[in-house]
Amino acid sequence: MGERYFDDFAVGDRLTTRGVTLTESMIIDFALAYDPQPFHIDVEAAKQSNYGGLIASGFHTLALGFRMVLETGIFRVASMGSPGFDELRWLRPVRPGDTLHTELEVMDKKPSSSKPDRGIMRAAYRIKNQKGEEVLTFLSMHLLKRKG
């Protein structure tokens, strides 16, 4: 898709990112800093959990999925932040060795009525594993600059 402004997006546009494979150390390092639950930080305790093994924090999956979209450069020239997101769902555990990618779909967009230099675009995010299974989904609002 390349760098885009609000005006360059159309409802139905789709983007698929490259994949990232999570390692045990990536999962533990993130969780130690931000979500230190036993099934995220302790391999032996995780084996005894309802997950039967180490899993990534959902926050890790969310951050990684969003980062993969940012790395495409699609929002580089126009991003003005975000007023938030909705409908966050953690659907499947993410384990060491899983390769994730993010799919983004533009759901709708609306120019600002009070500030003509910007608009809000709403996008559906689907983070999927190497089997094509959704592991996390959410809707995000993007505040974007308009051209000119």
C-alpha cells in the first residue's frame, strides 16, 4: 500500500504484513516487563496451567501485530495517533515457534467536520498464526492527515 493519507484509503482496502516468529525468550522478556503471569514467564508453571505450556501475553500479541502494520510504512506520513480501539478479542493462545502476521481491512472513514485537515479511518485488524487461524482481533480508529 505504501505511505498514504486519509484521502488515499478506500473502504475495503486490505493489507497483509510480513510474518514474525515468536521465540520463548521474546515471550518471557515481554511478560517479565508487562504481564508477569506464571503461564507467560515460567515454563514449568505454564506446563501445569490450563494452557499446558508457555503462551505469549495477549498484550504482546496486540503490540506485535500493530507494530507489523506500522513497519509497512502505511501510516508514516499521515498518522496523528488514535482515539482508541474496540472489540479486542484474544481468540487462541500464541506459543513459542508460532509465526504471526497481521491483516488490516479498512471498514469505514469519515472526514472531520470541524478540522478539515484530518479524518478518522476505522480498520479491522486480524492477527493470524502460521495455520491461518485468528489469534487476536480488534477494531482500531486512526486519526489521519488529509492531503494538502
